[in-house]
Amino acid sequence: MNKILDFVKGKFWFFISFVFCKGVVFLTPLLAAEILSKEDFGVLEYALAGLGMVLNTSLNLGVPGAYPFYKLRKKDTSTLEGFALHYMWLLFFFLVIQICYYSIGFSIEYYMALNMAYIISNQVFISTQLKTDGKIIKAVFFDSGVYLLLLVFITLAYLDLNNKSLENINRFVLFYSLFYVGHSLFKALKINKITLLKYYKIIKFSCHLLFSAMLIFFITVSGRFLIEFFLKDFELVGIYSFYFRLAALVVMIYQIVSIAFFRDIYTLNPKTLDKYFTIFFIGLYLISNLSFILSQYIVPFFSDFYKNTIDEYQRVYFILSAQVVFWISSALMSNIIDREELAKKITPLFLVLIILFLSGSYISKDFLNLSRYTIIHFVIFYIAAMLQIWVLYKKKIVFRKSAISLLVIFSITLSLYFTNYSF
């Protein structure tokens, strides 16, 4: 009992800050859906959690994943100062985007997405370092930064003190980008020749993480991007995003565990992690289904967006409620693959999976609608999770219980979806 009390006391301020910040992350997009048109909300989500999120992975060059590897796995603290140079690479990207936009010009959704990619890349990089160093409260705030900014925009819009246009949102995003510009310039003061050599060493390692991270991110967060590409409808992007955000309530639980026990993922033995992961996946699936059922009685009182779309897209919401469990599974297994230096093994498998997914979707694009796309993507999520577990198994790192639990979740979800079960 004393250990439990000590744990609660030690994590008290973390839980308070987490509930606040992640509450903002969860609610802000749903509030945005109420004040923007479906199409404008789709553009915002495309920039924030679609193309912007996909680009963040390639822009970061796999470097964030290298930080806990060197500090926690290898205990190579001498290399850590090389990470300071990464901010200059991100700043270079941001400056090139500004020059291209104001000299050549391109559509606002791409400009916003590129600025979002710059912000998210900084957030992910800084947050990973803070979590690795045990500074989890600061990590939570950095993770949520862009959503805190959007909350300010939405609050001003509700008070009629702000224009609700995409152009105005973009101004807010650009303003927030300047914070990271200043942060990068401050880090530049610490750069020297030794930093450059150590950064080169980091990049040589992180390039392997880059390709696997890009591919798993493409699988897990490309929904908004691919819906716009195949279905050519930002309104459908907005609808998909709304229900994905609603389903992602359980992701908050995952993030509590991920941030609070980030160091343990890199240090505990696989047998112990397999037991914890299995309990976690089953618990999240039950909570996600309960949330799906209860939302039908609660959300209509607060959301016109939900009331206007739920009848047609209830099955999409049902699949997304299960899909987030596989999203969480992929994120957790990616950490294990990174720590075991297996990124090179998973990369070709993910590449083949994505090529088959994209080519199949393109060939059948005239057949696709939002529901069909969502179920196909759900199957791809499951296959990706199994590939990760299989790669670990080949190195005699066994996650048998996790694999069985995910198979059960996948089978139950598909059985309910393809029957005449009334949700």
C-alpha cells in the first residue's frame, strides 16, 4: 500500500498536467469541427494530422528514436551533445518553405501542412528527449503545444473576437512556428566541430530508424492524406478525422502509460512486457467499445457534427474504435524494435505491405467509399502489427500473448462488422 501511495504522490502533478493537456488534444479538434465547415475542418485535419504528421517522420530523419537508444540502451552520454545540431536542420527546412511560399506560392493546405510538419517535428524531438530524461511533465506540454494554440484560436472564434477562416488559422500556426525558430537559434550557440561529428554518427544510426518509422507512420496516420488522394473530398477527410478523434479517447490512456513508463519500455525484459501489453490491449479494446456505445447517448447533446453524420458513418466510427488499439500496438512494438536494433528487418516488410495497399487501393479507387477504405485500412493495421511481432519472434523475442490478444480483437471486430449486428 505504501508503494502505491508513493507512486501516486510521485506522479500526481504529472497526472494533473496530463489530464489538462491531453484533454485539450482530445477536445480541440472536436470543437473545431463545430465552428468550421466540414470542408475547412477536413483541410485543417489534413494539415495537422494527415500530411503534416506524415512529413514530420521523414523530416526528423529518425533522430528522436536515436536519443533514448544512445542514452538508455547504450548509455553513451558522450554522443548526446550531437543532437543539438538537429534543430538547425529543422530550421533550414522551415526557412526553405517560407522562401518557396512567398516567392513561388502554393495552396494554403500545403503551406499549413508544411508549417505543421516543422512544429510537430520539433515537438516530437523535444518531447522524446524530455521523456528519456524523466522530465515527463514538460514532455506532456510540448506534445500538446499546437493544440493549445488551436484552443486559443477556437476560444477567440467562439467569442467573435477572431475570424474563423483557414487563412487566420494559418497565421496562428506561423506565429507558433517562431517559438521553435527562437529555440533553434538558442541551440545553435552550443554547436562546434565535435557536435558535427557526433551528429554524423547519430544520422548513420538513425537512418535505419527513419525508414521503418516513415513506413509505420504512413500505415498508421495516413488515413486523412489517402482519403483526400483517392476520394478527392476534404469533407470526407473531415468526417473521418472527427470519428478518428472521437475513437482516440483511449489513446489518452496509452499516452499516460507511454510517458510515465517510457524508460521501462527500453529496460524491462520482453516476457514481462508481453504480459503487460496483453492486459493493456484487451483493456483498451473493452474501454473503446464502451466509449463507442456511450457516445450515442452523450455526444449528440454537444455536437451537431455528430448528429448530422452518425447515421451514415456509424460503421466507420465502429471500425476506428478498434483500429486505435492496433495503432497503440504498433507504437509500442516500434519502441521494442528500435531498442533491439531490428529496424532494418521490418523496413522491407512494411515497404511491401504499403506498395500492395496503395496499388490495390488505386486499382479499386472507383469502388472505394469512406466505409470501404476504412475497413481495408483496418486490415492493413492488423497485418502491420503481426509483422512487427513476427520480426521480434525471429530474434527469439516472443510476444505470444500479445499476438493472440490482437488476433481475438481483430476477429471479433470483423465478425461484428460483417454481420447484421445493430450497433
